[in-house]
Amino acid sequence: MQQHAISKNIRVRAPLIYEHLRSIGYKHEYSIKVSNLAKRLLVFYDNGTMSSYEEFAFYLIDKMKTHSKKEARYYRLIARLIKDFVEHGRYLSFYHSGFMSRRTEFKLNSSYKSIVEIVKKKTLGKSESYKKNCACLISNFLYFLQTQGATDLSMVTENMVLDFFHDGKRVKYSSDYYQGVKRCLGYCKGEFKDVEQIIGYLPKLRKHRKNIDYLKGEEIGALKRIVEQGPPIISFRDKAIMTIGMYTGMRGCDVANLKIGDIDWANEKIRIIQSKTAKELQLPLRPVVGNAIFDYITKERPQNCDAHIFLTEKIPRPMSNKNIGNITRRVMRQAGIRVNGGRMGFHLLRHSVATSLLRNNISTGIIASALGHASIESTNRYLSSDMDHLKEFALTIEQFPMGKEVFNL
């Protein structure tokens, strides 16, 4: 594990962390708690009992006698926040420092890390989500090879590669995953001599089209009834997030990244750069959406200088796609939707918008534009989910003689 030595700045900045946290919107109780822990770290640093932030994190986990992964994660985050402030003099996002990270990339040896760095270099100019996806794909693949005893590409065998995709009973990864690993390795051609041979080891997996799930009419109705009520049933923030999903079809990651400057109130438009495609998308700001966002900003949003519209509650910081998904599932359960099982999440709202537009005979080209699809093929997948329209094209078999036994199978 990479160690982060405690900076001498701890003496200067530990006493300042309370005022800093308060100035960016943290509550008094949390700010004083972090401040006291920072001062305790200073004492440990001065008497020489601790030399890294990781040691401090493990101390907190042990001292507080945490009983769950969630609690342990909470104290790791506090240690990371203190580190960011001491090292940089400002609050940095929890998710970009690599501190005590469990990401596979940080478990790779130096030989494989250099491959990941090549992939990152070759994907410059691509969207953030594309770059992260490539780094994750190749890191997972290389880490598996590393665990099999291949410490560099020259030691990789065909069986190792096949075992990554198949566990002896079933295929573990989809054709999209195979294509992703192949693409990442392709970026390294000319940089490492064994890359082409390993690409030849990759199994060619068939692409299977999955059915697109979406919310049925009665489910949408139940969801709207809950969302329209707002507080105290659901918060203004959750109402705004759900309203955006139900009426625009935006991706959850784009809702999480939505900034105050993206809302053009005068021209009633939403303008964003999509996380997935890095392309601009303009959507109409419908009154129901605009009102929900306005209510959250004016009545509930913490006073914070961050440009993101939606912030977490306990510790005001930008939301993640995971936060958006958790909110959606919580509201769906409140509405009594799929409480006994079934697919849930923010993506269902996007799928439902697409399916609704198809049922209203909107052309796939317009739907692709509204959803921000880079390719019309992405929109065509929704055709298979619109069973009512598909039934219109079904052919009768009445004219063909057939034994009754066929229908008894």
C-alpha cells in the first residue's frame, strides 16, 4: 500500500480546519469533530507515534471499535479529508486522491502500472467516463494475470487469458468487456512486444442483445404521485432529481454533474456536456422540472460555494451516480414499486422516457437527439422493449394448417 507521510504543514493547518469546513458549508458538529481529530493527529505526529495518514485511519477504526464496513469507510474518509487539507490547504473531493484506495489499479506491480499509464495517455481527449472505463477494464485484466503468477506480459499464457473470461462453468464477462480489453491492449501496440500475442489469446465472445426494462404505466403513475407531494414525504432535492429523470431522460451521472450554470432560466433550456459522450446536449426546461430545481435551490440546498446543483446532506459535497441511484430506489420503494423484486434504479426513468416517446410515434432520430445518444443504434435497442408496437407487426398463423398438439407443448 502506498504510504502518505504526514506533512509538517500539520502544525500550521490543524488549528485552521474547523473554520475551513464551516466556510464551505459543513455543520458545526461535524466540523468540530474533524478539528479535534486533526489536533489528535498533530499530537501523534509530534511524539513520533504515527508517520502516515493510513496509520491514523487504522487507529480511528480500531479506537472507535467499528462494527461494519460502512463505519470503517466513514473514518477512512475523515482521515482522507484531513490529509487533503493538510497537504493542499483546501478541501479536495474524496474520490480523486487514491488515498487507501481499493481500486485494482493501485494493486498492480510497476510493470502493469506502466501499461495502464499508456492507456490513459492514449485516451486523452476522450470523455472522463470513457477514460475511467478503459483504466478499470485493463487494470482488472492485468490484476487477474498478476494473481495467476504472470508478473509481466512475457509470462502470460493463453490459458490465463481464457480463465479470465471463463471460470470453467460459465462465461464471466460480456462481449462488450472483451471488446474493451481488446481496445485497451490495442492502445499498447508498439509499446510492448507481447501485446499482439495476448490479443490473439482473447476469446471471441458473441454479442447478446439484452431486453430493455422500463417502468409500466401504473408504476409511472405511482411514482409521480409520490414525487409531486414533495416534503415531508420526500425532500425537495429528491423531488427535483426524480422530476428531471421522469421528464428529461437524462443519465444519472449527468444529473449528478449538473451545475447551476447549466440551467438557462431566461431561455428555458438545460445545457450540459454529457459525461458518457463528451458531447453537448440541450434540453427544454419544462416548468415542472424548473420549479422542482428552483424549490430545492431556494428552500433546501446547503449554503455552499460548490457549482454543482445537487449536494449530499450530511457532508455537503457533489453527488455521485451511485447517490442518484440510491435515491431513486428509495423513492420507488416509498411508492410501492417492485418492493417484491425486480430491476430498480435511475436508468429505468431514462428507459421509460424513451419508450414513451416511441409509443407517441416520435421518430428514433429525434429520440436519439433528446437522449444524447452518439449513435442511432443505441436508440434502436428501445424498440424491442415497446411490445405494444411490436405486436402490431406480428403475423397471424391462422392460414397455416397446424395440429392442436402444437399448442399443448
